[in-house]
Amino acid sequence: TDEKPVGPAVMLGMILAPEHLERVIDRGPSAQQEEASKHFRELWGPDKAELRRFKDGSILECVVWKKPERRTVESRKEPAVVTQIVHHLLSRHIRVQTEVISGPIGFVENLGEQER
């Protein structure tokens, strides 16, 4: 159907660090930090949080995102990493219909490479 969902609209504003916009692995606490690891997994959920071993030998809780193939303004098929994060958190904790959420407005190509 072409009916649009009815309900309240929410606008979320964020200040983003350009150097981290395309980071696809968010590292969390060490697996040895039991309480912090528990909170990390509660935030991201068992379907997203995972343990990873790194070259330095550390074992950390992590969340992995899909990096869009194209370096242009995001699309529904290739959402920006930050959009994936927002969709995941809202879906998990507020149970929002993510298909009605629009991503970053005004993102330009190579934003992560621009100096402030």
C-alpha cells in the first residue's frame, strides 16, 4: 500500500567527528571487564555485539557495520555507517519503524577527509 505511517515525528541531531564517520568497527570494553561488557551487549544486543581478537592480543566486545561501497551521499540500499547505528539503536530500544527514518541530510562526498 502507499499509505504513510501516522504518528509522531522525531528529529535527532548529532555532532559527528568527521574522522570517525566511516569507521566500521566500534570497539568496546575488554572481555575481562565483565560489568562493562554486559552493558555493551545490552546496548547493542546479542545479534550485533561480538567478541573479536586483535593483532595486539586484546579481546574486545565490538560492533561491526557495513561500509557502503560508493563514496557518495547515502541511499536506502547503502546507508551511511552513522545511519546504520541510529536505525539499530532506535529499532532495538524504542522499536521505531526504521523505514520512515531518513538519514543524514547534507552529507557530502569525502566528508570524513575534510578538515574543520
